[in-house]
Amino acid sequence: MYAQMIKSEKSQDDPEKLAAFQQRIDDGEKIEPKDWMPEGYRKTLIRQIGQHAHSEIVGQLPEGNWITRAPTLERKAILLAKVQDEAGHGLYLYCAAETLGVSRDQLTRDLLSGKMKYSSIFNYPTLTWADMGAVGWLVDGAAIMNQVPLQRTSYGPYARAMVRICKEESFHQRQGFDIMMKMANGTEAQRKMAQDALNRFWYPSLMMFGPSDANSVHSEQNMAWKIKMNTNDELRQKFVDQTAPQAAFLGLNIPDEHLKWNEERGHYDFSEPDWDEFFDVLRGNGPCSVERMEARNKAWDDGAWVRDGLMAHAAKKKARRVAAE
Ligand code: BYC
């Protein structure tokens, strides 16, 4: 056993194996669960897919907050469906992570202990109905910008999960924009509410793409492995370029006095978010960080009887099968 472990660790460093693996990636082949992969590739995928799954699950909380207060039955039904979709995304992603040899329970424990992160954006509160518009338009918009390229990521189960997720996210983004259109063209009070939501969600949405390229720890290796297809700054720029004309169409102002089309670059110039705030949120000091983790811990504790019941049922079934053999 020990000899086997040493052998397998050595093979991890085997330059020939590593080169052949990289060649497969460079040739655009998909890596599948039973294929050989470097330990770093496996661990990074678990970190990224797990963090992504946790984001989908925690992401239900700020929107779930408004289901009971949606302004019409139709809006309530749409929001309910969207929040359910997010739960589904979390489940596809946990399944993709499980193909890498980690259990969903373990991932959940790592989230609850604070070892694993979830997206910084979900540590901000949703204070008004217009926030449902801003979340759909900006947060789902940023998520799609990041996730469309991930449909071509090198790990097969992750890439396939992303195809389905992206289809649903694009519906989410449109429903958010639809709320913003109604609010922006409504009464003066509604327009103000829409502007206030944009003011509060703009910079946190820019932060979703991660730190600037100069401070990104994982980008270089993950892009070589095609776990990540673009740098954080590339995607942030694309997001600003897409969103600025949409804000103009809504007649709303992006809260950035430096936002300006740059003819020479063919892109908008814009202000960076406050990176001290970003890192502080990552350390667990976001406005809703404590509340979010309390909600997840409560859900885990409240669900203990279901897990126990299922495990007892499975054990009983197994005992019956063994006795019959
Ligand atoms: N929040 O080296 P870097 C959604 C961490 S949307 C928290 O650039 P990487 C949804 C990063 O983990 C969101 N942490 O990292 C939408 C690393 O720390 P660790 C989910 C962040 O991984 C609507 C450190 O900062 N989407 O699901 O190359 C409704 C250095 O960063 C954040 C995904 O997860 C952040 N914003 O790039 C419901 C997409 N940014 O782990 C749900 C997949 C960075 O070393 N993920 N960090 O301790 C990715 O594409 C990449 O993981 C990221 C970061 C672009 C997010």
C-alpha cells in the first residue's frame, strides 16, 4: 500500500505524464473523471467548482428574501422559479465536483467551517424590490460573462454542467433587466429605487470577477489548464462594455464619474472597485457575511433528521440484502 502511494505520488511529478496531459489540453481534448490528471489540476477544480456550487446555493438567500414581498403574483412566480434554478445549478455543480473524488457533505462542511469561499457578491443585502432587478441584470449578467467561456473548460463534467447553467442564467438576466425597465420607466419613486439599486450593486458586481490580474493567484496556471478561459480583468472589461449602453438605455447613471468610451482602446474606461473592501468581504466581514453563514448552518442542522433517516433506510436495505444472500 505504502509502496503504491509512493509510486502514485512519483507519477504525479512524472514529466512525461505531465507533458502528455498538457498536450491533451492544448489539443482541446476534454479531461474525463477516470483520466489521469495532476493532483494540482484536481484540487483546483474542486476549489473552483465547489466555490461555484456554494455561490449558487448561498445566492438563493438574497433573492429568497423577496419572494414573499414580490409586487404581483406573476413576479412572485418568476422569482420563485429563478431561485429554484439556482438550487438546481448548485446541484449540477456539486455532482461535477463529486466526479473528482470529494463528497457533497465534505464540500458543505468546508463551506460551513469557513474553509471554502462563495462569491463575495452574496454578502451584500437586497434592500428593495429594485434590487431583484439589479441582481438579475448585473449579478447574473456578470455570472454569464464568466460562465459562457467556462462551457469550453477542459474538464468534461464541469463544461457540460455550464451549458445548462448558462441557458438558465440568460433567462435570469433578462428577467432582471425587465424589472429594471419597469422601474426605470415607472413613477419617480420607482426610478429612484432603480438608480439606488444600481448605485449599490455596481462595484460589488465588478468585484465578482476577482482581483485585478496583477493580484490574481491562480489565473496563470488555471488558464494553461483551461480551467479558466480569460483573465479577471478581461472579463470585467467585457462586462463594463456590455453594461454601460444598457444603463444608458434604461436612463440610469452608472455611479462612476470616470466611465467613458475610449475610442483608441475600443473599450470603456472605468474606475476600479475598492479592493480593500473586496478583501475584507473575503475575510468574512461583508455586510451580510454572518447572516449568510448562520442561514446555511441552520439549514444544515435542520436537515440532520432527513440525512439520518436516509442513512438508516439505506443501512436497513443493505442488511436485508446481505441476509438474503
Ligand atoms: N468572491 O487567483 P484568483 C453565481 C478568491 S455567480 C469570493 O483570481 P480564481 C450566481 C479566489 O477564490 C458567482 N472569492 O482566483 C449568480 C482566490 O482565493 P482562494 C460564482 C473570490 O479562482 C447569480 C483569491 O480570491 N461563479 O454563481 O482564479 C445568482 C484570488 O483570486 C472572488 C463562479 O464561481 C469572489 N468574487 O478566480 C446565483 C465562477 N474572486 O480560493 C448564483 C467560477 C476571487 O485561493 N469561478 N476570489 O482562497 C471562477 O471563474 C474563478 O474562481 C473566479 C476567481 C473568477 C471567481
